[in-house]
Amino acid sequence: MKKERIVLFDGECNFCDKSVQFIIKRDPVGHFKYASLQSDVGRELRKKHNIPDDVDSMVLIEGDRAYTKSAAALNIAKKLDGLWHLLYLFILVPKPIRDRAYDYVAENRFKWFGKKQVDACMLPPPDIRKRFLA
């Protein structure tokens, strides 16, 4: 049985949106499905997996496990085409150090990349659209 992998992302964040586009482009097989943290599906998954409300960046749900911060990013990279899977080697770096770097980017993402405009949503082609849960 194929393990379902869902990427939850901040739907208001330009950096998160670009990250999802990056993942889609390097995931032609469709390992991942997507939902915004703010969606009904996102809220339901957060509750089911006991993800705290203050988590506002990427989350990877893989089967019954939920990964946040650097663990989410590295486990996503592990499934991407090209050499991106090699980033998973950073899992050897102690989690507090990895998460400190992740938090720095997360805390500055709006300042550096801005927030999405409500009327600026991308409409993906049908083959990609079916990967979005909400």
C-alpha cells in the first residue's frame, strides 16, 4: 500500500507558495498531495496529528507521522527528483541546529518574500490540481 504524503503549507506566504511549486516541479510521480494550513482539510489534519496552532510553516504528514520544520523539509527533499534527495543527509545535523536555521527563514519569510495577494492565486493544470486537497 502506498503511503500518503501530504504537505501542509501557509497559503498566505509567497515563499511557501514558491516552495510548493518547487516541489511539484521535482515530483513528477506525484508523491505529495497539498493543502493549506488555513483550509478546512488543513485544520482537520492539524487536529488529527496534534500539530500545534502556532506551527505556521510547512508540515509533512506521512502516513501516521507528522514532521515539522527542518524534518519536514528534509523528508520532502528525500523524495524529489534530481540531486535534491541528497539534502536529506542534513538529517545528521542535530535537530536544534537545523530547526534554528529553519526558524530564521520562517520568521523572515514575509519580510523577504511578502504575502500573497488574494486575487493572485495560481490555477494549476488539471493533472496538478488533483494533488491539492483543498
